[in-house]
Amino acid sequence: MKLRMKVLFALLCVTGIGVILNGRVLRGLAEYALPEDTSPCTKRLSEDDRRLMHCFNKSVEPFLSANYSLPEDAFNWWKRLQVEQRSFRAYTETVDRLFEIIPPSPGLTEPSPDCCRTCAVVGNSVNLNGSHYGPDIDSHDIVIRMNHGHTKGYEADVGTRTTHHVMYPESAVDLDITTHLVLVPFKILDLEWLMKALTTGFYGKSYAPVKSNITANRELVMVVNPAFMRWVHDSWLMKKGQYPSTGFMVLILALRICDEVHVFGYGADKDGNWSHYWEKLKNKKFKTGIHPGTHEYGIIRKLAEQQKLKFYEGC
Ligand code: C5P
């Protein structure tokens, strides 16, 4: 009898503990499930979405200004792009001199608060030929072109207006007085070139011939921040390739300063080369050079799918 009582007592204890534990587990699950079930947010963020949100982070200034200080680690990243030998001090002194001749702040840094600023970003792809995108490109508030991208003779496909022209010394072209010159600097020499080409003339040497003088309105000059270039490489391209192409940096810049971004003239030819709309490709082994062109293209397509921009694929 004594033994039976003990067994019964033991069984009761086990069952009791089980019920308590089960209750806790169920309650725990219910607590865990509660926010999910009752949350008004039905959309779950994918890894890609999270990365995109991170990429849309606005903490890095897109342009240099007189009172901006480049972090030294960003300078160290930048100086490796085209093997800059000079010091951080040489950089800061050059920038100080530069801002004596160009406006101290760039004037266009964020989307306009009360109107929808639409931008056309025009890359130099051969896929513009025969596209008839010209009128569409010209219809935007801002039309950004780059490097040797020009309009004469190609108006029907590429348009006629240019509000901003992005370049570096080795790709520089003359501009009219209403167009903003946007310099993408890769070395201290590029900043010196800008100062001198706009004033007394530049007679130094680079890895390719550079124009000694440039026609452009000094009041409309803007300079891309090296820290922004690094941020595009790290956050958007996950450090793929040596550094982002000019076109990719410009596109990310446009996402930053425009309310609506329309992208034209991006995409390699059928052999995977970055051919231009104005010339027959000479070097068929060029592909996309030192830039992660296929990866960049994939990101552009993804942004288009997610309706962050409108992508015109061309012909
Ligand atoms: O050749 P270039 O660098 O002047 O072209 C400007 C930009 O246009 C490139 O940096 C690249 O992002 C884009 N491009 C492209 N497909 C091409 C040619 C250029 O996506 N076929």
C-alpha cells in the first residue's frame, strides 16, 4: 500500500511538472508569436531589402564642401585607387586652395522638399543607338551625362540637354555656361588639374593625355566626395572590383539627389564589352575594365524591379 501511494505520488508530480512546463512553453510560444500575428506590418524584409536599406543610408556627404573634413581612413582608401603618393596634408591643402576658386558648397545635395525632382542619368552604352530616347531624356529636370558622352549627331537617341556633366581629367570635355561640371577625383593631381584647367592652365602629366584648359562655368563646379566613392564601393558593391565605375557612382549619386531617377545608356554589348554609342569598339578584350560591370548591372536591374528607379534597357 505504501509503495502504491509512492508510485501514485510520483506520477502526480511528473504530470504536474509536465503541465506547468507545457503551459510555460505554450505561453512562451504565444508571446513570441504575438508580435508577428498582430503586427500591422505584413511585409517581411528580405536580406536584399535590408542591404538596400543600409545602402540608402544618408550619412556620407556626396560632394565636397569648404567646411567638410574627409576622414583620414577614407583618404587612405582613395589614395590607393590611382597610386597617390602624397600625404593627407597635401590633400587638405589642395582642397583648401580649390575652394578659393569654386563655390564653397555644391548647392544640390538632397531631393527638393516640395517638388518632385526627376533626373535622367545617361550612361554611354551602345544600346542607346536607335532607341529614340532623346525626347524622354530631355523631359527631365536634371540630365546627367558623363565622360565623352555627347549629343551632337545623336540627338534623337540621347537628347540635347545636359545640366550636369561628370568627368575626371582624362575624360574631360568643354561645357557650356549653364552646365555643372562634376569632377570625380581619383587623386590629388585631379584636384590640381581642376584648379589650373579652370584658370592658368594645367601642364602636368597623368597616365593619359589631359586637357590643359577647360571651358566651364566655375560657379557651377561640384566635386564628388572620396568618402562617398568608398561608401559606394563598400556598401553597394560589397567591395567587388577595384572601384565603382563612374556610371555606377553617378547613378547612386542620382538616387541621393533626385526624387525620381530614370536610367539610360547602361549595359554591355553582346560580347560583354562596354561599347559606346558614338564609336566602333577597338579593343574587344576590354569587357568592363577594372570595374565589376556585370555586378553593377545586376544591381541596377534589381533597383528597377524594386521600383527605386526606372531603367531603359535600350536596343
Ligand atoms: O565608357 P564610359 O566610362 O565613359 O561610360 C560611362 C559609364 O556608362 C560607365 O562608367 C558605365 O557605368 C556605363 N556604361 C555601360 N555600358 C556601356 C558603356 C558605358 O553601362 N556599354
